[in-house]
Amino acid sequence: MQKVTRTTTTTTTTTMSDGASTTSVTTSTQVSVVPANATAEPRKLALPVVDLAVYLADPHSEAALAQCKLAALALEEHSALSIKDPRVDESDNAAFLDLMEDYFSQSTSDKLKDARPEIGYQVGSTPELTELPRCGRDDECKEAVEKMNAEDKPLDFNSEDPKWRFFHRMGTPPAVTQFPGLNAEPVVPEAFPNWIESMDKWGSLMLTAVTTLSEMVAIGFGLPKDTFVQLSNHGPHLLAPTGSDLEKYGKVSTVLAGFHADLNFLTIHGKSRYPGLNIWNRAGQKMLASVPDGCLLVQAGRQIEHLTGGRVIAGFHEVVVVDSTIKAIERQRAAGRPLWRISSTLFFHIASDNLLKPLPAFETEENVKQYPPILTGHQVQKELGFLNLSS
């Protein structure tokens, strides 16, 4: 694999509570690029589409039960699905994408004012070339990749991701918690006076949709509908849009987010303006995700894997510049918009002080050993260490 080294100097100054300040400088970081003749677009996967309207109209109907079973099966087989929620309009996604394109197209110095490295970047901005894909430090993951067919292997996952991120806390924080750093107050960028209202609007739509889906997945697995929702009450849910500068990182096969699985319960996104999300199904096959217009994409994270004892596995994925990304760049340039690839992502979490362990319906002697009990907050902190976001 060919490497292209970009020399980047980023200075971050953090003022501590005692008035002192610390400054860190990062230089010479690699961004992975493969040769132009490499396969850029894998086979496309049209994920199952679950219609939340059927469940919302009558959650006890046979049609609703069928949608619930479809949701559970899709997560079991693909670790992902598309959902259609009548409460979410495509114009809401478009408005949020516009907002985040405008935010990420600000100067680096302006965005760095919003970074909070002292709490593992769990609110505010995370600079590009900070987050490391977990797989590069996980021997089990690397072994799994080695066993994949050549056409299913991910691109490089050993370099820092050239994407920015912004974390905005959603939902009601717990009154008392052992993990205050995972439940910090939101950051408000100076240039966006209506930031909280705009973020909360999209975040609330995502939170409502994924909460409804969580009920449906529980029913689909034969559990009480509130099984997962109760565990997620007061969870540290994060609206977590990413921004990748396609003026800098817009060559085919550039890795924007290296091969990884999410640490939370479920991840939900609106449709991106730029294709390039590759996902892996349970059989280890690599697919380019295809999400219908007006739908949302949902992916399984490590917390649902833990709770189901591996019945659902966390879905591996990567974001790469593909041929159809280039076409989208040309379209956005003609429209006069900033060339930033945005993911309108929300991470839905189990509450930090709840215990993660296989639920009784999924419990076996084998998976109890594989998924030992752990406080969710400790699980998150451990995962943040893998991602280079926390010591």
C-alpha cells in the first residue's frame, strides 16, 4: 500500500482550572492512500428497510410485529439496517448537513477553541488526525482481517483518521454518576448563536427514532419492549457529526475513517451527501452501504453485542473516498457549498452506571465468559483508550 505523508502542525492550548496552561504540538502525520488502480467501490448492499410508521400506528398489530422481527434479524445478519421514520423529514437532514459544513469550514484555530482534550474530547470538537481506528491496536481484530478474502479486506487502519468530529450531549444526564467526564455540559461555538437549538433539533429527531427502534428490536427478540430503553435512560448519548475536508483528502481510496466498530449501543445517521461508507456483514463480506432517500442508517455497536451475548455483533465499517464520492464533490462544488463530507451521526448509549452483561434471554456459560460484566462507563473509558482519545 502506498503512503502519502502530509506534514501537519496543530497547536492545542488547554487552560486548566488552576489557571495554568498546557500546549501540545503534533507534526508529520500519515494519511493512507492506495494506488489509483486499486478497487475503489465494493459490491453495493441495499440494507433491509424497517418502517417505523407501521409500529407507531399500532404497535400490537401483526404488521408491526413483522417489522420488529425484521429489525432484529437485520441487526443479527448485517449489524445494520435502514429505517424510515415519518417524524423525520429529509429537509431536517439537509439543514443539519448545511450547519455542519459551515462549522467545519471555519479556520482550524476557531475549531480548536471548542476542543476539550482533558475529558477525552467527549464534548466539543476533536481535531483531524487525532482519533485512531481501534482495530490497529486490537490483535483479535487484526487476526479477523487476516482471514478475510482479499476483496473484503479493509484499507489501512493504522493511521490517524483525517476527520474532525463534534460531540454534543443529548438527553437528560443522570443526577448522580460515577462518570461525570462522560456526562459533561455541551460546548457552544462562538460564531453560531443558535447552535444549541439547531443541534438539539436534529439530535432529538435521531434520539426519538433510535429509541423507537430499540423498542422494536427488543420485541423482535421476544423481550419486553422497554428492555433496552430502560437501560439507556440517562445514557451519555452523543450527537457526533464528523467532517472530512475533501479539498485536502478528496483522492479516490483515501481513508477518512479507518476500519472500526462503534463502542456504543446503536449508531444512527441521516444520509450523507457523499457516498463512501463500507460495511461488513456477519459473514465478513465488505459492502458499500446504500441508503434510500428519506431513510436513516442504523448500525450495531459493542454495547448491544455485549447485552445479546454476541447474537448481534458490532458492525465493522470504514469511510473511504470512492468514485461516486468524486461525482458528489463535483455536484457540491457546482452548488457553491463547502467540500466537507459530513456524517449526521448520533451515538445511542447504555447509561454509564448500568452493568453491561448478557441479558438472561441470551445468557450461556460460553458467552458469559466472552462478555464478562463491566460497568458501561468503564467499558466506554477502555474503548476511548483504544481510540487515542483518553489515557
